[in-house]
Amino acid sequence: MTNTPHHIVRSFDEELRGLSEIIVRMGGMAEAQLAAAIDALVKRDADMAARVVQQDAAIDALEERLDHDAIRLLALRQPLADDLREVIAALKISSDLERIGDYAANVAKRAIAICQTPPIEPVRAIPRMGRLVQAIIKDTLDAYVARDADRAIDVWHRDEEVDEMYTALFRELLTYMMEDPRNITAGTHLLFIAKNIERIGDHATNIAETIHYLVTGRRLEGGRPKGDTSSFEVVRPAPQGGAPEGNDKA
Amino acid sequence: MTNTPHHIVRSFDEELRGLSEIIVRMGGMAEAQLAAAIDALVKRDADMAARVVQQDAAIDALEERLDHDAIRLLALRQPLADDLREVIAALKISSDLERIGDYAANVAKRAIAICQTPPIEPVRAIPRMGRLVQAIIKDTLDAYVARDADRAIDVWHRDEEVDEMYTALFRELLTYMMEDPRNITAGTHLLFIAKNIERIGDHATNIAETIHYLVTGRRLEGGRPKGDTSSFEVVRPAPQGGAPEGNDKA
């Protein structure tokens, strides 16, 4: 673009900056939606949860706009190298943020169902998991704004904590459900809520990988850190009122 | 590209065709992985399930290759209009197919856990749901190969059936889990398996939307058909050995 008149170059930069701004707005909204959904769950506030479900459309609309702007920019500006990576990264990140919004909305939907069931103890573990994932989303967005690959790698490693929390909660919830069938509906929705939050962590990890690619032009090497082993979990009901047995004893 | 020498044009078309070929291969693999995972679940074959988990890496590798080729093509060829849409569509579709592969692998992981628990009746509903989703993936790939927007819209509507099947199975599984705590571990994994298959249907719907955009240049208008209401489900244990109560009675 070196031979292009200056005002065109500036306008191109402005268009690229426009994509970044949409990403940052989407990220802030996704973070707020997750916080509100968990708040509604803990406070058993079905109205607040319903508002979260409704507000998801705003994130979807921003993703549509970003898609539109990015494809237009590719067609009209035909960006190269760093600029091309900016556009591709924006497309990928907005798709992850849209999914994060969907998962937050699903947490809120399930909070509405849980409001109609007796309160159960393990709800208390959700906000802790939620705070960790919110911090990860926030750090991911900071890494994006700063175009900081090191901070992105840092985020990438923290997803493991989320997975471990999820696996522990999975076992705890199955135990609760085995103790009393009245816990099964709420327990099941909490399992899916915890899974949604774990998936949000995965999407933040995707975004961290995209930031690394955006900044360095290279894919992150090596397998992604993985701590969610819950898919392999087998928990058995206690034979005589004792503690249920897990994989380690089976 | 009208003024470009003929051999360059052909080579560019070949590169575009290369992207399509990767998509078709990924789609075939994702379909086969889902079929094998469900087969392993029904036959309680942990070895077959383990092979499905292992083979997921091949789909991931193809997505990486497509990403690489597509970005290279954008940078070197700077495609316009229809050709640009081909590249963008390939990027989006491969990302959906990679996710479908992940969900199939997760079905297989959970099949391994279920092999260690007593057999439960509702497993029988999974292959029916699986066959429907496999047919949807197949039709989606056919619509992609034929660049047929009408067939894509047809697929888009059939996702509703999957969602309805999933919601019915969700209720059935909760009832089973309430009847006997020994069903809870297998029941929970089956809930997630059914959810994974439902999510695969969602990704096929995403692909159908992308095909519509690829062929017509326009986004599909109107809200996506939605039948999965399971997030709002409340099922209560039977008070005296009768049938559990659902939303309709609550």
C-alpha cells in the first residue's frame, strides 16, 4: 500500500480499526452476559435470566455486521500480510465470541428452569468457575487490544484450571443426584451450565490461539492443554449409604 | 480475472477446487466418525470407541491445511466476488466440520465410560437420532457439491426434527435416572451424547446457511427454526411410584 495516497491508507486503517472495535464491544457484552446469567442463577431471579436470553440477539447482530464489514474489506481492499491476518483473525474471533454469547444465554435459560426446582448445594461452585472464565475472557480481550502474543499464551494455559474445576463439579453433581432423585432435574441443568462455562473457556482458548497467529503469523505449536476428563468419568451410587465410588476405586 | 493468461486462471480454479475437495473429505470423515461412535456405543465396544477418539486428529489436520491454503490463496490471488465467497465459505464450513468431528469424538469418549455401567434402555433412541443427523450431514455435503441453495434450505428446516427428538430423549433420560440411582452415570453420559448429536445438527445448519450465502451472496433471512426447548425442562420424580411430572403438569 506504500504508493497509495495518504487519505486512502488512513481510511483503510480506520476500517481495520472498526473491526477491532466491534470485537472489543462483542467481548465486553459476552463477558457481561455470562456474569448476569450466573448472577440470575445464584439469586434465583428468572426475570434477570430472561433479560440475558433476550440480549443475546445484540451479540449476534454485531457478528453479522463484522462478517459483512470484513468480507467487504477483503473484496475492496485486498489486504496483504499483517492486514490480511487482521481481517481473518477478526472473522475467527467474532465467531468464537458469538458462541460464548450463545453459551451464556443457555446458562440463563437453564437458570430459569432451576428457579422452579428446590435449591441444591452445588450451585455455589458455579460462580467460582464463572469468575475464573470471566477473568480469562477479560485477559484474552486485553491480549487482543495489546496484540500481545505472550499474554495470549498465558490465557491458553489457564484453561486447564477451568477443565479441572468442571471435572470435580461433574463428580459432585452426580453424587448429589444419586442421593435424592428430587435433585436430578436441577443437577442435570447444573451439569449443562458447568459444561457451558467450560466450553466458554475453550472458546477463549481458541481466541488466544488466533491472537498468537495474528501477532506472530504462526500457529501455536503443541497440543492444547487438556484437563477435562469428565467424559470418561464413572460414578457409582454408594452401596450402603457411604460415599459414591469413582473411577479411582472402580 | 478475464485478462489473466489462461494457465494462471486454470491454476487458480484448481486451487479453489482443492479447497472444495478438502471440505468433501472432511465431511465424509466427520459422518463416518459419528456413525462409528454410535455403533461403538450400541455394541458396547470400547476398542472401537477408542479408535474414533484417536482418528479425530485427522480431521483437525485437514482443517489446519484448509486454513493454510485458504489464507495463502487470499494473499496471493486476492479473489473477488464469487471466488472470494468460495474461500470464505470454505473457511467457515471447515470450522463447522472440525467441531462436528470433536462432538463425534466426545460421543466415543462417553461410550467408553458407558461400557463400564449397567446397560440402560434409552440407548436405543440414540441410533435413530444419529441416523437423522448423518442424513442431514450427507444432504448438506451434497448441497455443497451441487452448489444448491434450495437443498441447503431444506436441510436447514430438518434440524427442527433433531431438536424435538433431543427434547423428548432429555425427558425420558431424566425419568430413568429418577427411577434408579444406578442409571445416573450412564444417563448423564447419554444426555451429553444426545446433546452432542443435537449440536452436530446445529453445525450442519450453520453449513447450510453458509452454502446459501455461497450460492446466492445473501444471508438466509428469518430466525433459524428452533425446537430444542430442553433447557427449560423441569421433570419431577413421581410422588408414589407413578409417572414423573413434567412442565405440562407443573
